[in-house]
Amino acid sequence: MPSLRTALLQSSGRPGLVAENLKALDEAAARAADAGARLLVAPELFLTGYAIGDAVPELAEPADGPGSAAIAEIAVRHGLAVLYGYPERDGERIFNASQLIGADGVRLANYRKTHLFGCFEQEWFTPGEQTVVQADLDGIRIGLLICYDVEFPENVRAHALAGTDLLLVPTAQMHPFQFVAESVVPVRAFENQMYVAYVNRTGPEGEFEFVGLSCLAGPDGVVRTRAGRGEELVICEVDPEFLAASRAANPYLADRRPGLYGSLA
């Protein structure tokens, strides 16, 4: 099975300016496609910006809203799948969501953040209730989480048990928590035997200072590519053959003893 070339877009775009963010995503998709990528991953709430305050209700849209349609056009035009973050409106509720759209423009998966971080998110968003959301892309099982979710080992283990090969984690990770990007994410990849793509915002935005450091970590715990602190597009391979060999050599899931873990729930 061929590798899945994956592009990580580290950018905060233009908070509050959806059209500008779509333009930035289109330009990144063109560059990623030229480099042979089949998947482009953008950060948490990339469609609208993260620090948008009381504009959240105004900018929120349904999963099949105009932003989704515009990104489907980008995916088709450049021939690659796109994962992006956005505020999803469902009736009176608003979720911090991410959506994966295939290269054919079809919506493949939509995930709602289950663990909300800080006062801003807890004020404006409803927590999601579905831990494992997956889709298949080029023979690879894709799983979705968002930022703070990956800091809960139970979330990532649930994905491992469900067969996730590549976990996409659009992120708005801020100072002083850069150790998550530097240390936690590679460990999550190793202990769960999967690839993890952690894709962050960067620079100042409202009251926040995002630290960048987006990365794609392999099942051996080794970071295959890492961005710096600024705007950047980095590209790396997700190799299913290496993943299979790593799982055979590191049988964490087979060696589990679930009967001992009841107290964790």
C-alpha cells in the first residue's frame, strides 16, 4: 500500500475574515498538491479564526454550510482531501468542530471537540459526545480529535482500539504549553502505535500566543517533520508498511489487560 503524503498548514489565517482564510487555504492546497500531497490538514477553527470572541454565533455554520462548500471546491480543484476546523452550528448549539472533505468534494467525517479548554471555549461551545470519529482515505483509517482532546490518553487509546492509523489533531495550542507539541504528541503516537498529525496555529491572536511547532509523529515516537514558530507548510509521508511493522514489534494493544483498568472509568 502506498504512503499517504500529508501536508500540515501551520497558520492562524485572518481571524474573523472567512474569505481571507479560504484564500489562504486555497493557496496552501495548491502548494501541497504540487508537492504530491493527498491530504492537507489545517488548524483548529481555521475557517473563522480562534480568538473571535462574541462573533462565534455570527460565524458559526452547519456542517454542510457555505464554508464546507467552498472547501469542497478547493479539495476538488487541487485533487486532495482537506481537514479544517470551524464553529459548527446545530440548532441553538455551537460546537468546536473539524471536518474532513475528500478529494472528490464529499464530506467524509465531522468531529465535535469533546474536551473544551478554558473559559473562552466553555462559554461559547457545547462539548461533543462522540469520542471516535473515523474515515478511510487511500486505504488508511483516519481518526479525528481537536487540540486539548489529545492530552487525555483515554481519547487516543479509544482511537487505537478502533483501528485508527493516522490521528489528525487540528490545534490552537498556546504558550506556555508547548511541551504538548514537543513531548506529549510523540509519546501518544508511540504508546498507541499510530501516526499523529498535530497542526497548530501560530503567533499572537487576541489574548492568546500560539506557539506553532506543528508536527507529524510516527508510531516509533519519532517526529517525522516539525514546523517552527511561524507560518509554514510542512509535508511528510504516512507509511502503512512501517506502521504494520511497528505494531508487530510493539504489541501494546495485544498485551493490554483490560480487566485491571475498571477503576479508570
